[in-house]
Amino acid sequence: MEIFVLMAQNPEIKGVRASTIRLIREYRTLIDDKFRNDIRNTSLFMELMRSPHDLTAQLRRMARYGVLGRYLPEFGAITGKMQHDLFHIYTVDAHTLQVVENMKRFRQPEAEENFPIAAHIAHRLPKIELLYIAGLYHDIAKGRGGDHSTLGMVDANEFCQRHHLSAWDAKLVSWLIGKHLLMSMTAQRKDISDPEVIHDFALEVGDKLHLDYLYALTVADINATNPTLWNAWRASLLRQLYLSTKKALRRGLENPIDRADRIKDKQESALLKLRDKGIDDKMVQSIWQNTDDEYFVRESAANIVWHTESIARHLKEHPDQTTLVLVQDTADTLAEGATHIFIYTVNRSYLFASSAAAMEQLGLNIQDARIFTSSKNYCMNTYSVLEGDGTPIGDNPRRIKEIKQLLSEYLAEPSAHLRVAKKRQSRKLQHFGQQIETDLINRDGQNWSTLEVNCIDKPGILAGIGKVFAEQSIQLLNARIATLGERVEDLFFIADANDHPITDEAQINRLKEALQQELSL
């Protein structure tokens, strides 16, 4: 054990002689329970975990020599274990060590530009080694059956006790492992513009220290899963969730934001800016009176100003045109990590389906969809999109013109534009088959149902789902689109034609059967 600590503490050491490596490998079988529980060895391992230099290089060296898997048998159990999905590109052990390496990188100067919040956190955590231990153990129970987070908590707690960490430290590490998916799931699958979602998440986290550790673990984990999963959009979601939760914790969990106060604040802020832009108060109120509270909860004040000003000018300058398509300029999108496409038009069948088909035809990936229908049957829909390479559209007049033209063409006759050109599937996708998973969830107190759709990513999925919604007389209220590697895990918040959750079993079965049929084409 000492050789790895010395190498971590003395970066001028070039390497290990071949004869020494052979001896280490030959006698690694001497690492037994007595060795593992010897305070000299546990102290050396914790010294390694606290080393400011070359931690991951030495952990990888220990793994290559067969020492790490002997010293931590639970790590030995995941060595070389494949992850049978379409978004992990590493074996479990390789992914685990990459997570720890990412955590170390947060303390490097270049991280301040690429991961500003994580870098800020990493320099201020009171015990950085607790983060590394959480990284080492977050997936340690993969492949055992059961919830790997819960099983991993047990292993991590035993590690902490064996290495003489305090009860508080052990509790923090175990909590991080049990909750290591919480932040990414909340950011990607819930409406983080809703104060209630932020309050519930803040209650789970409890304090800023837990929030800091969890954020750093989450960012390191996503970046070690598959580098293509980390893009400006996901970064912005986690940043928004972190900052909103930090604000909620500072305010105090006993003082959550009142929904009505939040709406009032946004309206007052937006109204002042609209006056500065020369938009008459009466025009503003005539537009706003047709929207409901959900619009003001879910949209930012900046977007409310953008939408309202654009609609007001459109109604004044083009009273005969019923459709308005806008693409947000790059100055506003950089902070949010995605480009917003806003559509204002008369509500009609196949609107979402044709919008999705147009965007897929344009090579745009929809990340989020906020769907609002006014009392006068006008849609105010906002789509957050990225280009195929995971970047916002940017300040590209030719591209923006192309997007506006095709969307306007598709929206003029939605039912005629529902299909997207099919592409040949890769052999890897064919190997994973065409399994389509659908689940409809109803929760007490909610006026909508949540539909989960998990399947292989391919062109036309969103258009196909929108087509089924139209044919089944289902209203789409909101959507969260998550593409994980080559698999999609999409959430749709839907209601029936009477604005009620979908609870009738026969209707649920019809919906699921229609989705299976449509997505199998």
C-alpha cells in the first residue's frame, strides 16, 4: 500500500520497476481481512485518498496490479463488468475511476471555464476525500440485483467504519451514494421552474453542504458516463437547479416561495420592461388574460416579455396572419444552454406532431417543450432545442430563416406533415431490438397524467407520439425530452379532452397500444 502513497506524494517518481510489479502481483493474495483491517493499511489508503497529486493514476495502477480489487473486494466484483445499455460507454470499474478523475479535475485551473460551479465547490469542500469516496462507491453495487444505490450505501458505510471515519462523515458519504441520481433525475425529469419542485428538492438535500457535494458528484458522474451526454442544455438545467435550491436554502425551508407572489413578481417585472419597449398596458393585459397561472410559473420573466412584445407587434403589423414563429437570438440563449423556438398560432389537431416533424427534419433536437393553450384557443408553445452537435443555434441568420420557413410551412397544414424520413439503424441499435416501454402515472392532487416513453432513439419519434395524442384526443401540456446516448427517456404531461387526468383503464390501454404500433414503424 505504501508504494502507491509514496508515488502519489512524490510526482517526480517516474514509475515502478518491472521486477517490483511482478512481486506485487505475485504476493497480492496476501491481502486478506487481516491486512484490510490493519490500521496501518487503512491509514495509508486514506492518506492516498487525501493526496493532492495523482490520486486516480495510483488507483488505476492499483487496479492494474490487482491490488485495488483485493483491498476492496466490492471493487473487484465490478472490475470488467459491462453495462448493458446504450449510454454507458465504459465498464463499471472504468466509469468509477473516471468519476474520481473528473472530481480531481475540478480543482485544476481549466475547470473554472468548463465547470465553474463544480470548480468553485471543489476548492471549498471541507473534506474533498469524502467526495472521492462517494465517487468510488456510487456504482459499487451494480449488477447484484436490487437497487444499486441502496446496496452501495451499505458497502460505503462499512468502508467508512473500517477506515475510522467519523459517524458524520460516514453518514454524508452514504447519503451521497443513496441520492447520487436525485439531482440529475430532478433536473431532467421535473419542472424546475416550479417553486414546489425546488422546495421538495431542497427538503431532500437539507443544507448547502449536502447540495455542494451532490452537485459535484452529479456533474462528475454524467461526464464519466458518456462525454456526449454533457451539453450546454444539461449544464444549464443543473446550474438552474443548484442556484434555485441554494436560494431556497438561504431563505429557509420553513419559508417557501408563495406561488401567487412568484406570479405577481414576474408580471410586474415584465410589465415594466414592456412599457419601456412601448407596449401599451391594455394590449399586454388583453394577451395575458387568455393565459393561465401555469404559464407565468413555468416561463421566465424574460421569456414573458419576449412572447408578449412579439405577439403585440405581430397582431398590430399582421392582423391577417394567424401564425408567428420566433427563434430566440444567441445573446439570450447562452445562459440557458439551448435556443428557444416560440410558436403562436391557432390551436388545431396535429400541431405538436407537425412541429416536432419539422424540427427533426431540420436536424434539431428538442430538449424541452412547454405547451400552453389560451382561452381563445391560441397556442403559445416554447421549444428548447439544440443542433445535432449539442450546441445552441447561435446568431446564424440563414439558419434561423430556414427554421422559420419550414415551421411555417408545416404549421400551415399540420396533418400533411407528420412523417420524418427514416434512416438506416446502426448494428448496435439493431442488437438492442425495438423494445418500447410506456408507463402512465397518476398522482393525487395533480390535474394531469405523466406518460413515460422509453425506447431506442430514431427519427420521427416525437412526431409519432404527437400524432397518437391527436388521434386519441389527448392534450399535451408539457414535455421533457431526454436522449441518453442512443436511447430516449421522454416524459409527457397530458390530459384528456376535458382537462382531466387519464384514469380510464380502457383509454390507457388504447393509448399504450397506439404508441407501441406507431413507434414500431
